[in-house]
Amino acid sequence: MRILLGILILFAVAALPLRSGEGKTVLKAGIIGLDTSHVPAFTGLLNKPKEPDFEGVRVVAAFAGGSPDIPSSKDRLEGFTREVREKFDVEIVDSIDELLKKVDVVLLESVDGRKHLEQATPVIKAGKKLFIDKPIAGSLADCLMIFELARAHKVPVFSSSSLRFASGVAAVKTNPKVGKVFGCDAWSPCPLEEHHPDFFWYGVHGVETLFTIMGTGCEKVTRTHSKEFDVVTGTWKDGRIGTFRGIRSGKQDYGAMVFGKDGIAPTGGYTGYEPLVKEIVKFFKTGVPPVSAEETTEMFAFMEAADESKRQGGRPVTLASVLEKARAANLKRLK
């Protein structure tokens, strides 16, 4: 009887909210996937906050996960797991179900997008607010399934690259010297990974920059591909044109050039993880996603359409066509 009582007390304590030194409630965060450098970087900002914008969320538990068929996952999993356990006092658990008993909110950090739908499903069904690191999924069909599941369960979910919130990218849209945005040329490194659609793995950073500046409304894309580079041209429904250049040779960097009614200006490049983590903290506290499901879905349709254009030798491909194909695939697997 005493043993049973002790177990019940332990579960009750685990379910209680944390309190900061000032008596403020702190959300207990869990991490799924310890095979990316984002994990120690994000945990360091949250568990040892140096400014108020990072306070109120603390990583308390994590599920390691990992993908043995992706070298950058397999080779880094043990080191990052040890770092968050020893440096940040994070409990490592054996399953997502065990994790969910201990936390209020979840960061899905697995580097392998193919696992995101499977890993996100129990989180959403448990009603936990969820941030999904890039890529949101390993296919456009899975992306649609995640957002449909989130809508069905009324659970806030968002996904984003850190480039969306880089200071120069965020500022250019309201720069009076640029004015109304007419077009944008964005670029980023673009290594390919055999298990993911071409841009989902890393080119997503540059595509996220492009959509942050241009917004939604892209109708069709064409892609020019070589071993060292990719150039994707998107045409928006209002006639604006935006491009993404994926770089695999020579100097590799992040950035964009914005063409506006009143001027032309560069955005500058990557400015660290801090702006993204601030948005994650705000999201966990408010439940309001800073990026809509519609915009993220359109971004991934843009990348899937670019792959289809490549398969068709550079012919234009509409986003509507790849979305229709993905929805049909989902209907088929749900039967």
C-alpha cells in the first residue's frame, strides 16, 4: 500500500507546474529528438535565460529518438543526449508517452522529417502545444496530415526555420525605403539528403525567407537544376515574381534581395537562434502560432512543385496540382 501511495505521489508531483525563484509559473517543456544542434542551443536559452523573453519555459525531459539511416542523426545522437542530460539536467525518458506525462508543451526536434507525423500524433492527441522544427514533415502529404490532426483536436501547432525571424528579414517588410514588396530573390545553402524531397532538408531555410517576405499566393514554379545549384522561380497570383537559389558549391550563405515600390534592399543573413526561441516561448504562453498553417503548407507545396518541375525537365508546375496529389494520397491511406 505504501509503495502504491509513493508511486501516486511521484506522478502527482511530476504533474505540478514548476515555480521560478520569484514564484512565477514555468511551463515544463519536453523535447522529442536529440539528434540536432538545435537541441542544446534551444535548451541553453530556455534553461539558463539571460533575458526576460526566454523566461517561463524550461526543458525538463526529452526522448532521444534518432534515425540510423541518416549519418547526421546517428553520429550526433549520443553526444547531444549526453550534453542536455549532464549540462542542463534534462531527464531522458524511454518513450514519447512517458514524456507527455511529465511536460506541458513539446518541441519536436527530430532531424528526420519522415518521423514527424508519427511523433507529432500522440502530442497533438494529448492536447499539448507543439513546435515542430524544420522540416515540418518528410512529405507534403504528411504536412497536410499534421495540420488536419491539429485542427481536429484544436491544438496549436507551428513550424518555422530560424531564418524567418532573423532581424534583417523581419525588418525589410516594414522598411519605408523599400515600400510595398514587388519581388524577392532569396538564397541559402542547399545540401541534399536522399530520404527527403530536395529542399525539405536544408533549402527550406531560403524558401522560408522568400515566403516571409513575399507572403502567400504563389501559383506555379519552374526549376532549373544542376549538381552545384538550383534556381526556382515562383509566380504569385498578383503577378509578382520571387526566386530561391539553392547553393551547393562555392561560398554558401543566407540572404535575400528585396525589390519594392520605393527601393531595393538586402535583408542580411542568419542572426542566430534567439529570435526563433523568443517566438516559441511566446507561442507556448499564448497558444497563438506566429506562422499560419496555410503559409507553411504553401511553402512545402512550393518545394514539392519544384521537385515535380525538376522531374519534368523544368516545366512549370502549379502548387494546386501537387496539393491535389498529396490530398489524394492521404485519402487513399486513410481508407
